[in-house]
Amino acid sequence: MPISFSSNVYVPNSKRELERLPYRQEWDRDFLRYLKKTRAQGSRSYFVATLNVAHTEIDLTHPKANVRNHGFHN
């Protein structure tokens, strides 16, 4: 039976002026690498988080006011 575990993580935001966007992108890559590593070892991983991101305009109440703000960078 494979080992299963869950992670509750804080996902850093990019701040209002996107000053931490490079850090956030690095964090995303590192966390994905970690999840892939655990999967390759035969473990099932589940994570719970607030991702601090909106992928499309419909994810925001006021999309036009949020263009190029943290969490909504297109």
C-alpha cells in the first residue's frame, strides 16, 4: 500500500507591485519538484493551500482594477 500524506502550505504572494514575483515563481518550481519527488518514491501527496492567484478575469470581482497586481498578472 502506498504511503499517503498531506501538506498544508502557505503559498507566498507576490505583493501589490509584484516585487516578489521572482521569489514566488521560484517557490512554485521548488514545491512542484518536491511533489514530483514524493510521487516518484511511490507516495501519494495532497496539499491544501490558498494559492493567492487568479488565473482569469472571472476569478476576480474587479478584474480591470487588478491588472498587473499581485495574484493577477497577465
